[in-house]
Amino acid sequence: MKLSSLSFADQACIPELYAFGKIDPKSHVALADNLNPHLVWEDAPAGVKSFVMICHDPDAPTKADDVNQEDREVPADLPRTDFYHWVLIDIGVDKNEIAEGEYCAEVVPRGKGGPLTPHGTRQGINDYTSWFAGDGDMAGEYFGYDGPCPPWNDAMLHRYVFTLYALDVPSLPVEGTFTGPQVLDAIKGHVLGEASLTGTYTLNPDLAPKQVG
């Protein structure tokens, strides 16, 4: 199975069109367009009954002490953890492509609704739900896709991994505000094949010229 995109190449920089945040010279970060990227897949295994799409950033800082703080830097050697940006399940076998902006076309403060979405698919909450939990302007349930917005003072170039799973079941037994880890647990024993596509992104002006795009 192969996963590709017209929005960005594997291992290349993700354009800010598909990001939650973009570099702003005055305030460090401004809201970006936040479109979900185009994705297409081929050579699905025999017997597939549905697909799952998950996007995660494996480079999220495990400690927030230095995150977005003036005159401080999030060190590259800080232990990292997963941050889930998109959890899309119950994708039918008659579908092999997701159009640019089909599931998300803007930043929505306080989050987008769910879990039901086009074509009978369902979306879980992403990790902006917990990240903005204490923010009076942004707190809410963030269902579906929300793109990259890594710390603007992070010394590490973040990776964003889009992974498609081909399953032997037509629907997953998860409900409500399900998360990425819950879906990964639910698909155990049901994966017939998988394919990944990785893009990079940074809001650190010192790293931005190093991005490949």
C-alpha cells in the first residue's frame, strides 16, 4: 500500500497553508489557513473493509516549562511524546483520496464538532483539546484535523506523520470523544496493511531556512 500527497512530498516541509500556526515577525505566531492536505492511496490489500487515517507529531515536548517563553529555548534533547493532529476512522473502501480542505478549511476557536463527518466517516478529538483546556478564548473539543503549530522557540524541527491503516472490519467500536491512542488500541489485530507519509514544520525562524520544501 502507498500513501502520497499533492500538498507536500514525503520528508519535505509542509506548506503553512496546511498549518494551524505560521511565523509572525511581531508576535512569533499567527493563525494559518489550517486546510487538511490532499492525500491519496493505492494498492490496498485484499479483504480490506475500511481505512483509518491518523496524523501525529512524535516530537511534542514532554515538559512545557520553556515552551513559547521569551529568551528561552526548548532544547532539542528534551524527551518527546506524541501529539495527535487528526484521527479519522470508518473510511469506506470506495474511497481512496481525501481532497485538500475536505475535512478542515480554517482554524475554529473552541474547536470543531464531531464525531460525524462526510462520507459516513467519524473523527476523534485531537490533542489541541487538552492543550487549550485552560485557555478562556480557545478551550473546547477539537474534533478532526488541526495542523502543525509547534513551539516557536523549539530547537527541533517537528515531524508530522500521516498513517493510513487498512482494516478487516467496516467500523471501529469507539464512540463519542475518542482519541488517537484509543483508536490505535481498537485496531490491534485488525490491520491488514499500513502506509505513512511524513512532512516537517517549524515556527522557529532560526530553523525555517533549513526546512526542505
